[in-house]
Amino acid sequence: MCTENGSLNGRPHHVPSPGTLLVDTSRQGRVGEFRGVAGPYWSLRPVCGGTEWEAEPEHVRPADAIERLRAENARCNARSRGEVL
């Protein structure tokens, strides 16, 4: 589910629901979970845990099926190694 939040280049953009997997194209296609809005930026968290980062909404797109599968697989592997997520 998405909600409208301001405009981007004169066009409205939609804010994804928390937990939605997104790809930050400005960071070599890094996949992260949407956490919320921080001013003009979106906060994303690495799927396997770690430090959140902020991305400009125009550089973020929804993860496709293979990207979601890879992210979920990485999360499962980290959990099986006993990493704290």
C-alpha cells in the first residue's frame, strides 16, 4: 500500500508501506526495506541488518521478483549463521 507524499519533479510520488523492499539505484542497486520518510529522503534499512541510509525518492524503485528473492535468501542465510538482524 502506498500513500501520496508531496511531488517529485512536478509529479506526485507515493510513499511505500514500511517493510517494502526497494532498490536504491544511486547505490549500485542496493536493496533495502523502506522504514519511513526523513524530510525529503526515504530511510532504507539493509535486508540483513545494519545501518539505515537515506535515499532520494527519484533514485528508488520497487524491487523486482528476483531482487526480492535474493534479499529474502540473504536474510535467511544470515539468520542461519546466527547473525542478529
